[in-house]
Amino acid sequence: MAGAVRYFCTAGRGLEPFVAQEVRARLGATEVDYVSGKVFFTAEVELSDLKKLKSGERLFLLLKKRAPLPVSRNKGKVLHEIKKLIVEEPRYWLDIISVWKKLHGQKGKKDHVSQENPLPLKRRSEEELNIATKRQKTEIVSEECQTEAEESCVVTERIGDQDFWAESKTSVEDPSKSSEEKAIENEKPSFSFRVSCRCSGAIAKIFTSQVIGRAIGVALMKQFGWRADLRNPDLEIGVHLNDIHSVVGIPLFRLPLANREYIQTAGLRSTIAWAMASLAEISAGAFVLDPMCGLGTILLEAAKEWPEACYWGTDISDSQLEGAYVNIRTAGLTDKIALLKASVKALPLSSESFDAVISDIPFGKKFKITKDIPLLPDILQEMERVLRVGGTIVLLLSQDLRKHVDGIMKRIENDESPKAVPDGASETTAEKVVNIDENSSSVVNGVEEPFLNSGQMCFGSLVPDGIYGVSLGKTDAFIYKYKKISTVGNH
């Protein structure tokens, strides 16, 4: 264990509150705060514990977190500020590298990071380095990373001449340096690296991610004597620059946390599926249903996290059920999840037989409304029928579907008498919508989020218990949560 360490985790838009709650509950994290797309926290845990996080995308050791870089017409000055993120506090950089090695269980000499680099490479003097850098042809290689509203690329500079690196240690020694500076110089580990750069906002209007990555890459080579390698680096440096902050970190895992090895064929994004399951209040011995299960992602995420419950999935499509079965078998959950071919309009299941119903309602391609939309009231009624009193329904709706669901609820509210509410509840229920840009927040089911009040809307025996805005890449969606307060038809 590396002691208390500061981390940050990237998250899909709208999932930041879920990540914040998860790191508190799972890791005992402290100093938790978040902005759009990132959650910062401090924890003292093993690497295996960090890998268990389900709602985040990529996890980083935090190197720097600062205010946005000052932007001016003087590009040289801006580049200088960018390089300062690297060259300032070299001791702190080495300390974080040491933490990274401890987390990965790497022991041995300080100037070694992995067995792939048995011989440390030494640097020439800074003057010789600058001359050599200008002589070499550099190759900029970029890979587009999946991100929202940000330009993202991986940048490396390859120096073709190995003569660029000096073999003699004496050339880097400077009698004018203090003993501490010399100690830091001797401790600098030498290994391969690459820079992953994401930039948006004002800074992106001045420099591309490639230019910023190149500047940071050269600064790292000058400062620490590291060598660049895009394809198989020992270490990756992540740099995120925007109008909110300047963040530098080291990814702890090569693959995102959202990549599940137990999912053979991907359907709904695993982080969204996990967030939906976390809202369903699943307990030991509970019966959980996904009546439109598709490839079974929601059931997989729920069964992996809450294995003491029983799970059922139904779908009308043979191909979807076949894909779901492959996923379930790959995950080793055939004893936990049962599949059944059935239409959600007429489920062959007993009334009030499930404690939770969780579903992504997939109308049309890319979440567009189709001719099936008139069936939505029947689908909601059937889900309501099989749910026990006190149970929870969690639905994922596209923007268009949300409008239709809200319209159904409002028509019921306007055309019928007021629906029953639980004893002690007020006559109006807060509709809670996540909006990360708001300042105020509340805690609903352990998840902190801002909310917007509206009148109560009920469907039969269901009352709303939260609406969470999330992102499905380029498409926005909403997670709706309902509680069943009475038997259907008895209000």
C-alpha cells in the first residue's frame, strides 16, 4: 500500500455524482470533489481495490491540478506556462513516480521502472540537448481518444539518433547545483513515456493538442532524460487543459475501468448500466427483472456487484437473447441470471413478483422514436404490475422518450384524481435532475446532486424518486427512478 494518495477519475457526463459516492463507499475516500467529467479524491488502498470501481472511465494518479492556464496573444509565454507544469517541483514528480511503482508492485533500484529498460539512459548537458533536438527529425503520431467536447490525442516525439543520449554521467553534473538538486538528478528514473493530451476552450483556440503534447514531451525529456515511445511506453502522462482547470496525471491502468473483461459483446455502456443498478436498491435475496434485456449488460453489472440476488431477463429478439447468453456464460453467471423469450407488453410473470425492474427502453435506431411509441403506456403498466409494493423501477430514456413519459404522467395527473402518496409524504414530490453546473446539491439515495423542483407526477401506483441526466456519447439520456407505493388499482 502506497499510503494516502490523491487521485482523479474521469467520468461520463452526468455520472460524476455516482463516481463520488462510489469512491466514498468502496474506497473510504476523503476530500472528494468533482467538476464536469472528473472526480478528485484521496484514498489509501491497494491497486486491486482501485480496479473495482465501476462508474468511472479512467483512473489517474494526480500530479497537478491548477487553475486554467493564462491565455494571451504571446504564444511563447503560453508555452512557457505549459512547460512549467512539468519543470516545477521535480521532487514531487519523482515522489508520484515512486507511488506509481509501489502500486504496481515494482521494487528495486530507483532508476529502474520496469524490466524492459535494464540500463538507465543518461542525458547530455542542456545546451547539447537543445542542439541535438533541433537536428533530429521528429515524428508526431496522434491517436484520437473517445471524449466529449474535447480534442484529444496521444503525442510523442521520436528522436532517431541514439547519439542524442550521452553515456557519460559527468556531462550532466554542474558544480553550481545544490546537493538537493544533485540528489534529484541522480534519482531521475529513465524509461519510455508518451503524452496523452486533451484540450478544449480558450487554450485549444491557440494550440492544437499535438503542439501542446510536443512541448510537454520535450520538457519531460529535458527534465528527466526519459525517451518517448507511443506504442509500448512504460508510463503515460495525461494532460487535460480547458477553461475549468489544468490537470496532469498518470493513468493507473492501460485499459479504461469501463472495459469489462466479462462482457463478450458490448451493448449499453457498462458505467451507465452499473449506475442504473445502483439506484435499484438491490438487496440479498431480491428478485430483479430487465424486461427488455437486449445483450444483458444491466443484468451483468447488477449480478457482478450484488451476487446474492436473483436476476431475470426477457426479450422478444432471439439474436439479442443469444448474445445475452454468451455474455452471461463468459461472465460465469449462468446460475444467477435466467433468460426468457417474452414480450414486455405481456410478461408471463406473476403480479408483484419482483423487487426491482431495471430497463433501457430501446425504441428505434440511435434512440429515435418509432411506431412503437403508442405501446409505451402498456409497457409501463406491465412493469408496474410485476413490481412488488415498495419496489423500484429504474428506466433509461432518450430525450424523446422522456418527453413522452412526462406527457403520459401529466395527462394522468390532469385527467384523474390525485394519486395516493405514502403516509407522511408531502403532496408535492421533488423531481431531481442532475445538473453539474448548479451550485446547490442534495443527497438522494446516497448520491449527491443538484435538483430542480416540479409538481408530483404519478403513474398508477408509481411515484417518481429521481431523474438523472447522463450522456450516451453524442446523445443525452435520462435515468428515471420510481417507487411503487401501493397495489395496482388500489389507490
